[in-house]
Amino acid sequence: MPTAKVYNMAGEQISTIELSEAVFGIEPNESVLHDSVKNYLANQRQGTQSALTKGEVDYSTIKPWRQKGTGRARAGYKGSPVWYHGGVAFAPKPRDYSYSLNKKVRRLALKSALSAKAQSEEIVVVDGLKMEEPKTKAFKAFLNKVGATGKTLVITAEKDELVIKSARNIPGVVTTMATILNPYMVLNNTMLVVDKTALEKIEEVYA
């Protein structure tokens, strides 16, 4: 049974907690994780890149020089892709890169990512993760005490403006909610700092 250390907001370890075997104790599926990360990154692409083809650039249709006798390569028009200011061969055009994965694959990917973190002991549970006021210095000191010194994902049960404002100026620290957690966010951070209520929500939904 996977376990995690439980801390209070003073940064003191108060207990350990058993994590759900169905969510944090499975064998991570690397193939599904790869598919999920690739899907997430593809869906983030704006797809607004664009360039002009030889049929769209503005150029004179006159032949640059006569066909023979000049010593230069023959040329028929100034819009050729091999010319400076000419069109682009196979020019990129705006397109939608997004696609979807089925629900079972998405669930397996998230459970695989969480299980990998649990196996590496990179999950910290906080009993009552909240701030009385937005204080970056105090929140950073708390993270240091619980061992979250690198890239850290802070997971709350609901949107908490005080936690968000306290964490947003700390380099490498990202906040999210349990309801919108995804495998890319889990894998892209070294440590997961999870509110106990958020942990219960995750286990309730994915167990």
C-alpha cells in the first residue's frame, strides 16, 4: 500500500497516510503517458502559423532575364521559392492541431502519473492547505520545510485565491485544482503538494 507523509502548515510532519491502491499503486503505463503528454501539448498549439506560397507573393510576372547567353541559371519568375522574397514551398497554413483521447486512456494516464510519483515518494499531503493572507515569503518557507524545493505542483480542492497569490511569484511553483489535474502537470513537476481534501477528491473520482 503506497503511503505519503502528512504535514501541517507549520511544516511539521504529523502523520502518514495510506494512498488508494487503485489510484496511486498501479504499474505506470509509459505508452499511455506518452500519448497523453503528446495530446496535451498538441492541444496547447495555437496553429496560427502562416506563410505565403508562390501563388500568393507579390512579384512582377516579367521574365528576369533572357533564357540563354547570360551565364546565369535560367529563371522564369521572381516568385520562385528559391529566390529571396519568393514564395515558400509547402508553406504552413493555419490549422487545428487538437485531438481527443478516450476517457479510459485519460484516466489510466493520470493514475499512471500519480502512481509514478507515489513510487518515487514525491507526494506530500497537507492537512488544511490554506493561507490567512497572500504571503509569498511565508508560503515559500512552508514549501522548503516540507521538502518541495524544486519544481512543485500545489493541488487544492477548490480555487483558493490566497494560495494562488502566495505561490504565483515563486519560480517553479504552479497551483491547480484536483478537478482539472492532468498527467502533463504531474510529470512536469518534481514534487506534488496536495491538500488532504483534494487528495480525497482525487481518490473518490479515480478509484
